[in-house]
Amino acid sequence: MGNRGMEDLIPIVNKLQDAFAAVGISYESLDLPQIAVVGGQSAGKSSVLENFVGRDFLPRGSGIVTRRPLILQLNNSNTEYGEFLHLKGKTFTDFDEIRKEIENETDRVTGSNKGISNIPINLRVYSPNVLNLTLIDLPGMTKVPVGDQPADIEMQIRNMVLEFVNKENCLILAVSPANADLANSDALKVAKEVDPQGTRTIGVITKLDLMDDGTDARAILENQLLPLRRGYIGVVNRSQKDIEGRKDIKAALAAERKFFLSHPAYRHLADKMGTPYLQKTLNQQLTNHIRDTLPQLRNKLQTQLLAMEKDVAEYKNFRPDDPARKTKAMLQMVQQFGVDFEKRIEGSGDQINTIELSGGARINRIFHERFPFEVVKMEYDEKELRREISYAIKNIHGVRVGLFTPDMAFEAITKRQIQRLKEPSLKCCDMVIQELNNVVRQCGEKMARYPRLREETERIVTTHIREREQTTKDQLLLLIDLQLAYMNTNHEDFIGFANAAAASNKRTVPSQATRKVGNQVIRKGYLNLHNVSLMRGGSKDYWFVLTAESISWFKDEEEKEKKYMLPLDGLRLRDIEQGFMSRRHTFGIFNPDTRNVYKDYKQLELSAESQEEIDSWKASFLRAGVYPERIKEEGEASSQQAEIGSMDPQLERQVETIRNLVDSYMGIISKQIRDLVPKTCMHLCINNAKDFILGEMLAHLYSSGDQGSMMEESVEEAQRREEMLKMYHATKEALKIIGDISMSTMTVPMPPPVDNDDMLKPFSNGPTPAGGGPRRAPGQPPSRPVGNMAAPAPNPQRASPVPMIPSRPDVPHRPAPTIPRRPADGNKPAPPIPGRPAVPARPT
């Protein structure tokens, strides 16, 4: 073949493939050169492979038989046997057992009812009758599902085929039967799609002996009909009757040779047809392909080697039982844990997480969004507050008629409101503790190499945080008790009795509306609006702008196309349960007076992808004066209205005065609680946990158990280290092997491009256009094309031809002179022949 030295490349690539597969690196990631056999169902792909081996070893039957990719590695050897990659160390000398193992391994993954899988089976065959080749037998493309196959079986098989043939290092062996229209070939269609230049496609025509009488595939095999850059090779496989009759493949190859030699349409191509020639051609093509792709493969291996250098440098001299190594590793792990914990809480400029919020950012959101929202949720209801004040005043007066507003009513009502602040304060602490535990778990992920150390570290830290949780909660309750212990009515921000009474006389109650300052923009962002007609999908994302007086939504963030503006006066918030199939968190805006809020809808339903985003929007609505609804117990409202009755003007003024005093004092207390609760959690819990990790955790680890057992590696880590070292040495050996290969051997050049856009090449049955062929000497007969087909004419749209080597210029062609003829008109008389003039007579 002129390239014998390069044949060693194929066994080398096979070794690379096996070496990397053994350490968990599949052929997909390395993209090693190989040949994929593609074709329709029952096109004869498996028969071609069996002819290569010279043995019956592939499953047979009707319908889809190849249901998993089979990576077949053929190796020239003195002995004949096969072995599977999933059965290392076991050799098969009986090829019937190889067929049974393929069937069993296929059924093990896909089931026994025609299912398919893209997990390949690796089979290596050694034989003196084969040339070195690596082929992949893929499932035949089909149209109709059979058995338990899914309805999209055609698309599944197509995607599986494309998964292999899309790789630039994969040659495509496109198998098409001769007794079907080549223009409808599934194999050529896929090949044309992924390899439009035709540099990777080799055509194979099967079933030439089954064509109708009077027809042949001569035009195809001569590469005139639907030409390929690498051409077509015809083969004759055994018929189903021959297979069932156990006809020997050697006899079938002899019959194939006889068929091509004796057939009048193929005898002139006999030396370039048949299974042996196909095998030799594929060997040459794969060898050349490997040679061309070796530089790229070398670069890829070098990149992998450099990526592994850092880890391997640590593993090279690794001794798991070295006490010094364990101590050093433990100190490094604990120090890294403390650094990571501090960075996640305090934030850092390096290694910023752009996917989700870190622990510190989440705690900040709890302090400034979630906790204020919980405090406002505890805010009193106006009607209920007035009822309580009325009861307090009446109970203090008893049977007497009160002439003055009792200050004891103010103290009783205020203490009752302060008591309600305990719940949101404790809930804030719970949320902070939960985030701290999440941070501890995330920081412990780097200790996964030592599971016992990670477990012990997390136990020690979470135990300490749990202890600090109780201390923090006690301190928070103490803050509330301090507020209850003494009512400081001399506070500089307190409205005072005189101002409260004056305000009650003017009937100006400080309301939520008067507390707003201007129409400032509070928040902007995308929300999903559910109040959309079902014809348009039921919901849609809009850009919302929340101000102190209204909420508006636009088509997008450019805010050019406003969809609607909704005033916020009198509106309330409520939570809406998620739907059965919905993953979005939803809340609603409604009017307590049951009036329509938006078009014909009683409430405006909005949703976001995360609960955190919803909570943030709720906190923004609170700033705009839109408060959550208060769910009253059944029958509460009616009983309250019945008991309170009607109030006389004097009692109403007293209720209004107490109400103004309570509102002013609770504003002071709420501001202090919103300020002190985050500070208390930060000091007693977060900072304390950080100091404990950096200063005391190591001592607790030393005292908790045996250091040696604590620093034992996990089984997964030991396996990962072994695989890393194997991968490193395999990559290094592969680079050495590739580096020793001589790249100066001879190779067959790539054939020129062909025009296969049309089914038939132009001028295939007509005369050759003028100027389209070479010049010939006079008297020389015109050259005949091979076979009975006319030579194809050049495509007039093709690029200019390759210039010829300069030679002596041709002698200009001069036309021969024409002989003048008489005019064809015979009616005119012939012109007279001029003669000698007459001699005048001499005078006598």
C-alpha cells in the first residue's frame, strides 16, 4: 500500500482508546479517529462487518437487531479470538459465544423488546484474516416503532447516529443497498448533512446481486451518479438463505469475486470492488485520517496533561498513613474552613458567586427585608385597636362615668402591642441560624476528602451555633422585657398627651397615606402577571415600577409602552398558594372592600421564581403603605361589633386620644427593635461563631478523638487519586507514543471535490460541450469514457480550472482558402470572353 509503516497507528489508537476507557475517559471526550458504519435498517451493515472478520459473530434477525453501538476493533494477529472491554481478561474463541454475549449485553441495558441505548459495547477481534481497523456499527435508521419502542424512535436513532458522525475525527462508511433508489438513502442524507465537503464519507453499495434483470449500478460505482469525493465500493453479501444455511464466509468472498469478474457491467471494475478491497481501502483511509488528525490529538493530550500537573504533583509522593502529612492537612483544612466562613459572611472581592446569594447577602436580606416585613405583619388593625382601647377605658372607669382620659388605658394597650414584637424577633433569629448552618455545610464541602473530619467539624460548629442561638433568643426577649418594664413618655419623639388630644379634636389621624413622602420610586423589576387571558397563555412577564402612590407595569425595562397604572390607596397584600404543577411563588394585591382591582379581577396576582424575591417585593410594598391582610377568626368581627355598641362623643374623643398616643409610642419602639434585633444577632451569634471557628475549633477537634482516624481518606477520594494518576500516566505515555511516530511516510492524496448537488451530473447522456476536453491530434479517434456512460461535462459554475504547465504555444489555426464559384443564378447570360480587338482594313 505504500504506507506500511503508518499501519501501526491504528493499533496505537486502539490502545489509547482502551487505556483511557479503562480510567473512565470515553472515546467521546478524546475524539479518537474511527469509522462509523451508517445506513438504513437491513442495508447490510452487519454483513459487511462479518465479511471483514470472516466469521459469523453479530446478532441476526428481522427488524432492528443492532440496538446499541458496537465499537469493533480489528487487529491483525497470528491467533484468532475476541474479547470484550466489559469482561476484562476473558477471551472468546467461539464466535457463537461472542454473538450471545452481544445479545445478552444489549438486553441487559435496553431490555428484550427492541429498545435502544447509546451506551456502546466494545469488542476487540484478533485474527490473521483482518487488517487493522476500528469501526462502529450503529443501529439502522428506521421509520416505524416496533414492540415497546417509543413513538420517536426515528429521532432517537438519528440523534444517536449524529452523536458519532458529527465528530470531525470520524470517517463515515455510508452503506446503501443497490436495489433501492440511491437518492433516498438515509446514510447519504446524514453524510451530506454533517460532511458537506465529502472529506469524511466513503460510499458502500450492497446487494448488487439482488437488482432487477436489465439494471445495474455501474453509474454509481463509476462515481457518476450522486458522486462522492472518496467514491463508492460495491460488495456482495451473503443472502438470508446463505446465512441460515451456514454458508462459509470464505466461500462467500470467493463467490463475490466471481460475481464481479463475470458480470459484464462490473468486470472492468473488479479489482476495485469487493470486501477485501473495501477492507484495504478503509485501512488506508483510516491510517491517513489518523495521520492527519495526530497534531490535533497531540495538542488535546498536552492540554489535559497540563491541567492535571498540579493535582498529580501533590499525589506523586503521597503517603496516606504519614502522621506529619495528616497533621499538616488537618491544619490546612481547618484554616481554610475559617477563611471560607468569614468570606461567605463578610463578603470578598475574589471568587465571587454570580449564581446565587452567599450567606452574608442572605442574612442582610433577612435583616432589612424579611424582619421588617414580619414586624409590619404584627401591626395592629385599626378597628381592633379602637375596640381594645374602648374596652380598656370602660373597664378602668367601671360603674363611674369617666370625665378624663385614663393613662392606664394607654399603658395597657401599648404593652399589649409591644408583646407582639417577640414573635418576629425570634423568627429573625431562627432565619439567621438557618443561614449560618447552610454556610457551615457549604464550607465543609472542601473537606469531602476526609469525611470524618468534615462530620466532626460540622458537628462542633453547629453545636456551638445552637448554644449561641439560645443565648441570642434570651437577649432578644430581654430587649422586649426592657421595653415593657418602663414606659418612657418623656421621649423626645413622643407626641405627648396635649398634642394627642389636640389631634383627636381636629379628627386628623396619622394614617398610612400621610406617612408617605412624595411619589418616589421604591422598586423596579420583572414580575409575572397572572391576570392575562387564557388565549395568551394565562400569564406574562412585565416590568413593574413601584412608587409610594402607585404600581405600574410596562412591556420591558425601557418603560416606553405602559400597560397599566394601579393606585395603591386602600390596597392590601395576601399570600396565594402555589398551584399543583406550578413552581412559582405567588402573592396577590386586593381591595378589602371587595372592589375590582384590575379590569374584572378582584385581585392582582403576581409571581416570581424564588421566595426571596417575593419577600423582597413584599417589603417594598410595605414601604409604599400596602400592608398584609389580617386573617380574623370566624365570628370575631360580628361579636366585636355587637359588644362595642355605639360610642358617645366623649368616649370617642378619649379613644382617639389613646389611639394617637399608642401610635406615636409604638413608632418609637418599632424603630428601636428593628435596629437592635439585627445588632444582637450579629454580635451574639454571627461574630461569636466566626471567632469560635478561628480561635477554638482546632482545640475542640484535637480533644474530640483520634487524629489518625479522623484524617482517613474517603474511598471515593482514594479512587479519584488512583484514576488521576492512571490518567496522567496514560496521557503521558500517549504523548510519548505519538511523538515517536514518523510523520514523513507516504500517503494517498485526498481526491478532488465533486459536484453532487444534483441527482445526475449535467451532460451525462449528451455531447460534451465545446472547449470542455483536451486537444487531440488530427486523425486521433476521440477517447471513450469508461463503461457505456458518457463523460460528465464540467460544471459551468465551478471555479476556474487548475492552470496547465506552460509549454510551446500552439500554431494558430488558419482556415483554407475557398475556391471562387459562379453565381447560382442561371438566368443571366454568361459574360463574353474578351478577345483581341479587330484590325482595321488597310486602304487600297
